[in-house]
Amino acid sequence: MEASLRSCGMTEQQLYDLAPALELMAFGLVLALGPLCWVWWRSRGTGPSKRLQALCVLTLFLTFDLVLFGAFTRLTDSGLGCPDWPGCYGTASPIAAHAQISEAQAAMPTGPVTHGKAWVEMIHRYLATTVGVLIIAMTVMSWKQARAARQTGQHTSFRGAANPWWPTLALVWVCIQGAFGALTVTMKLFPAIVTLHLLGGTGLLALLAIPASGLSQQQAGRSPALIARRLRIVLWLCLALLIVQVSLGGWVSTNYAVLACTTFPGCQGSWWPAMNFAEALQIWRPLGMLKDGSHISFEALTAIHYTHRMAAYVVVLALAGLWWALRHAPALAKQRRLLGFFAVLQVLTGLSNVVLDWPLVAAVLHTGGAAALVTIVVWSLAVTRANAVAAPGPEMARRPT
């Protein structure tokens, strides 16, 4: 990887080049004007609360698209398509960097820097900047609405999931996520950093799902649904398991360990193949290397893959149990249907990655399915409250009034 970067003409001192930063921010602002104008047009004739709700939902949708495109960027090995940050060879687009990219591509035609990979990487950065601008707009609008609500004595309607601190936290989170995006490039796809970047994208979706669901519930004139306390506990447990599994999946992907096992349900002709967990659990190390500078072994890659697979059995069982338990929560009927769909999708795409030699579409959908499951569980938690006196049975939950 070091040789690849040197062939691109980049030194350690050149990895950060802030010259195109203002131009990139302006470009993100221009791109964000499209979604903002759409929200204003769709919400014409309605109040500011409806516009804020529409903006939150749209931002959540575009962030999910960004997570999918981030997965596409990683899976097409485009993460170093532009080997500096935030631009591309100190410019705001691959067009201006055509000569440098051509030189790098001529030196290594299948290397990390090509014209196609540069465009994929920069489009990902453009989309990320656009989402950042939308979250800024969302935060400003949320605080304006909260202040107006306090002035009219309606401040209680901006509590819970509609609290303006949620988009504020999302704004702080997206700034941290941007920093990890920079480190992904400047630390040359360091596995721990790339995994944290993936987790950050999933976490951002979860944070945006809270105000989006809360404001949508408010616009519909519904109060939080009451469900049994133990069902809330199951939701929290499934969320924790999903976060662990997303972390393990990110570790598999960033270490390129997907094809360490190409059969199912066994691996390499065995139910317990040769594995090296000591190497697999070395977190802070360069891509493909160990802390001592030696190459990571195939047994370690097998351990990384198989750990994710074994954890998947637990997560699938937990999600199946949650899906079954939600039959007593009619207020969460939509979430239950989506949960079942994406759980099945995860199983199918996970199997496809193994037995079909890691097809790109299945791999991207697998990342998207995991992000969707986290979002659905957070959505379910955001629109419900525990009913301490609820009894088991169909009366466990009631529809909100």
C-alpha cells in the first residue's frame, strides 16, 4: 500500500490538502439546495413543523443512500481513489486532477488510483458533504421550532424523540464521522478506522431515525404507543446484538476475510476449521499486517469470518424472537413486517457472499440490510414507551391515540 501511494506522487505531508475545502463545501451546499427546495415545495401551504418533519425523513433517506454508497466505495476498492483529503490531488474534482490520476493509473493500472475509483470516492465525499449541510439545516430548524414552541407554551411537544438535541447530536456525530472518513484515507484503509467509519454511518442513521420518527408521530397526532416493559427490553437487547454484529461484519469486510470460508454451513470442509484468534483480535494494526510487521495468517482471516458467522446465528434467533413477540404489539405492525423482510434479506445476502464468491450487489445489500435493521429497532424504541402494568397477551400494546 505504501508503494501504491508513492506511485501516486503523494507523501505523508501531502495527505491533507485543505486547498479545495471551501470549494467542496460550496459544492455540497449547492447539492443540498435540491433536497431543501423539494421539502419546501412539498410542504407548501403547511406549517414549519411539517417542513421540519419532511426534512428529517428526507435526510434519513439520503443518509441511508450514503451508507449504501459508502459500502459500494469500499467494496470496489475505491477508498483510496483520491489519495489525499478532502479533495483529489488538491483539487475539488477528478476532472482537475486528470493528469495526476492518469499518471498513477499508468504506473499501476489495477492499483488504488484510477479514474473510475477517483470518481467513486469523490462522489461519496460530495454526498457526505450534502448530508452534512442537510443536518445543519435540520438542527437550525429544530431549535427555531423549539423556541417558537416555548414562546407559545407548547414546549412539551418538542420533548422525547422530537427534542432538538437529537439533530444537534447528529450534527456532532456527522462531524466526527467526517474525521474518520479523512483518517480512512490518510491511514491507508487501517482496518480499525474503516470499521469505526462503518459503525459511525450506522450510528448516524440511528440518531436521525429518532427525530424523524418522533416528528412523524407528532404530525400524525399520535402519542407514543405503550408496550410491555419486557418487550422494550427485547428491543434493546436486539439493538445491542445488532451493533456487535455490525462491528464483526465490518471487521470481516475491512480485513477482506469474506472468502476465508466459501462453503456453508461448514468452512473449509470442517465444522471447526483451523483458526488463529490471537491474530484475529489484534485490532490496532495496518491492513494485512500484524503489530510486529508480519503478514496476517489465513487462519486469522478464517477466525474473523467464522466469529461473524457464529454471532449471526445468535442474532438471527434473537430477531426471530423479536418478530414473534411483536405480534402482540399492533402499533408496531409496520416495523414487524420490515423487520421480517430485512432479516430474511440479511440471511440470503450473507449466504450469497459466501457461496457466490462475494458478488458486489449482495455485499452492498448486506451492508444496507444491517443498517436497515438497526434503524427499524431504533424506530420501534423511539415511538413506544414501557407500560409497567401491561400483562402478557394481545393487550401487551395498544395503538397510539
